[in-house]
Amino acid sequence: MTTLQFALPIRLQGAIKAAQSKKSFQIRVLNLGPLQGFADFMIFLGGGSDRQNRAIAEAITEHFKNLGEYPLAIEGMEEGNWVALDFGDLVFHVMNEDIRRFYALENLWKDAPKIEISEE
């Protein structure tokens, strides 16, 4: 996989830091803007359990709430194995490794510029 560098919006950087505070891993950001996608960025985040996925999703939601933004939609919070957060231009997928591997959504946008976020 080729990893390209591009500028991340400040509010997305904050959301990633919030997710990292809950030990999210394998964070990958796809820039859909050049592809005329339905969102500017699609963000995939790994969590080790349903409980951790919910905590990651809650941390991201809280980050945006502090900015005065609220999700357009939240799906999967009850089950927790795959939580989707739609903020319009930013769409987050917090997934267990098995679910992420099975659906391989990141492969749907193979031509999208992408960046791997280090696990710091």
C-alpha cells in the first residue's frame, strides 16, 4: 500500500488524538475529496473489544461536542463491534479487527490518498 501525505484538518487531528487516548490502533485516514466522495475524509480505527470501540466512539463524539458539532448519525453503538459516526465531511468507522478484515471497506477507495497514523 502506498501511503501519501496530506494535511489533516485540525478538528480531525483532535478527533484522532481523542481516539488514541482510548488506545485506538491501526488508524487509517482516506482523503476522498479528490475522488468527489460523499465525505471529505473516511477514517478507520481499530479497537480491541466492543467496549473499547464504544469508548473510542464516545471520545470522538465528545471531542466534536466540545467544538459545538454533533454527529448526523451514529450506528452500532449498542453492539459495539462496528461503530460508525457520520459528521458530514468526516465519517469514522471504529471496528474490531475481524469485522474490519472481513468487510475490508478501505479497499473500496483504493485510489484515495491515504495516511497511516502512528500509534503514539
